[in-house]
Amino acid sequence: MEQDDRKLFVLDTNVLLHEPLAIYSFKEHDVIVPMTVLEELDQIKDRKRDVSRDARVAIRALEDTLGGETTPEQIIAGVPLPAREGHEATGTLAIFPDHQLEMTIGGLPGDHNDNRIINTALYLQKQHSPRPVVLVTKDINMRLKAKGAGIKLVEDYRTDQLIDDIRFLTKGFHQFEGNFWEHLEKVSTTRHGRQTIHEVPLKDLEDDHLYINQYLIDEESDFCGRVISKDDTHLHIVDLGRSRLLNLEAWGIRPKNVYQGMALQALLDPDIDMVILTGPAGCGKTLLAMAAALELVVERNQYDKVIVTRNTPEIAESIGFLPGTEEEKMAPWLAAITDTLEVLHKNDVNPHGSMNYIMEKANIQFKSINFMRGRSIQNAIVLLDECQNLTASQIKTMITRMGEGTKLICSGNLAQIDSNYLTAVTSGLTYIVERFKNFEGSANVYLNGVVRSRLAEFAEEHL
């Protein structure tokens, strides 16, 4: 490959915090890390926050490549990236001394770190022309500033982006037009205990996107099934029935629509280790998850405890200064859970007493996600709320904590992302929905429709 055909990627700090091993993601192209990025990583690495761990991992990855007997001249010119399992990086890594640039070279004042990085990319674009120089940052405003300053190629870090448009995200169910049975010429049906299994030819369905644990419904009949296996020619579907789904019950809660019925069926199924619930505000994600958790722990004794956690960005540095235990410190961020418990026990003679009793009986624990690393959680139900604000790396950290006999429930609304650097297509929630859709131990359901109140429904549709 000619040198001019290889791109130069200039990385912003937030890329290395989002994916600490991002330097290995650019294949045959060359990577440049400005000195300002190293300074920002140095400032972050000692903080009492979860992101500090990512900063340290990124620094160690840079040290593995640039350390040893490498000379300063080689570091500036570029050092070949070492072979790494799972990565095909064959380019070079260089550190650029952007503090040596004159302020007049760039188009922006050089007293701001973002501007220094943009000026670096501008300088490299001029020096290496016509070779493509790409600034990679997850900061939307920085991408706009860079374009305005004259950088031709500015991109988001998209290596972990599996879809281009959130409209293409799988919903966990497929709805057939008309009557499902009219699509089929031949069906083989067998009984396995209490289950009815249909063997359906794939050629009759004319859809190649069906996957394991996907729910199937239609517009006209009472049919509802779930794909339990798939081969080259046939699909095996367990018959659930729409009316049976709507009559499911967990802790006194019954589904209000078929989407909630599919979600509750997945939540109560002992063979499904992870359930992902997505949908708009007010569709019942948290209520169904808590009701199923209490049902499985208290009524059915299938699990020992319930652990509730969520991302708490501003709690990380201040948690030690808040009064009380970890559960009490987490209370402001998990008010949605306590609200849900109040709803589940609002008709009791003493709702407050019932809540306290159930929290002790079900052994409900509120935990901060910042302190979950290194743990191994056994025989529990873990409810991970507000997943849309987590990166793929953070969610991976949580999933790998799950031990034997543990069920993980991930819920989130992709329209309510609070993170500065995440969008609906780059959210960790979107990532796991796509990555786990062919895993036989997980199910995903998009809860279509707002059931909280007519006011919430109108707001969701018209605001």
C-alpha cells in the first residue's frame, strides 16, 4: 500500500476514555495522539471515578507500544503497533508535541485543550497533504468546531457502532401482516411436556432476520410464539398464545398489552439469563422488572436477592461525603425503584411497613455501578437501570460480573441519553441489543406504547 493511501487518525481524549484500546482499531492506518491528550489522561487517571480506570488502561496501552528503548525521534515519527489478539492493526502510533506549535498556525486560540487538538489536526492536514488526516472525537461540539476551523475529515469513533440508524435497532419481536398461519403451507407440531412446539419452513416466512428468542405475533389472530432454535431450513417456535401472555401475573401485576406480556414472559423464564427492556418513558420497564424480581425471589424462591444499580456520573467523587450507608447514598439516583415499590404496595393497609418488610424479605440492595468491578454475583437478580447512559465497555464490565444462577435485567430509554459523548446509535444499550440477539440465553423486548397515564402517553406522542 502506498503511504498516501493510508490515513492519519488524530485521536481526542474522549475516544481513549470511551475505548481505552482504541489505538488498535484503525487497521493499516496510522494513529497520532497529541501531547495534550496525554496531559488530560494524566489529570483524569488519579480521580476517584470509574473513568479514571479507563484512563489508566489507555496509558498502559500507549506505554506497551512506545515504552522500552524507543527514542524520542521514533515516538514522534511513529512506532509500529504490536500484534494483538482480536485486532488487525498494522499501522503506527506516534505522539505529536502540539505544545511546540505556534498559536498562529491553527485557526483557533490555543489556550483551550480542544483547540490545541484541532490546531494539531490542522497542522498535520497541511503538512501531510494530500494524505487524508482524520480527527476522531466523540464530542459533537468539537466536531462542529473542527469543521468550521477547516479540517476536512472529522469523524465520531464508530468501531463499536453496529447500526447506522436507531430505526433499524431490533425490537425483539416481529409482527406478521394479517394471520400468521396463512403465511404457511406446512407446519409440524409436537408436544414437549406442557409446551407446544411448531416446526416452520423458513421459506414460507420470507424473512432472514429472525433470531433466537425473538417473539412472533400477527395482526389478526391470537398467535404469539418465541423462536427457540433455527437451522438452515426450519424455525422452531414455542407457542405462547397472546391471551395466555396477557394473563401472566407477577407480584399482582398483569400485562396491559402484548408487549408487556412478552417482556413478563421473558422475565419469568428461568432459562433466560439476560432480559433487555427498551422503550419510551412510561411503558412499564421498571415496574415489570421489579414485579418479576419480587415474584422470583419472594414467591418462587428461585433467587436469593435483588441488586439494583445504575450509572451515577456525579456520585463518583462525592459518594464518600454523603451521609449514611451505600444504599442511603444511592437513594436519590434510584428513586424510580422506590416509586415502583410504592406502586406495587399502594393498596396495602400499611404501605410503608410493607415496603420495608419486602425490601428486607427480598434482600433488595442498592449498589453503585462504580464499585461493581471485581465482584462475582451469584444466585441473584440484578436490575441495571438507565442503561442508555452506559458505554459498551461499562456494560461489558457489568455483564461479566454475573455468576452462576444470576439473572440480569437491563432497561433503558434511548430517547433519554444524558451522557455528553453518547448518542442512540453509540449507546451501550444499543450495542448489547445487537450483540446478544443471537444468544440463546438472552431476550430483548421493545415495550411499544405508554401505559403510565393518558397524560404521559399524549406527551410522548406530541411533544
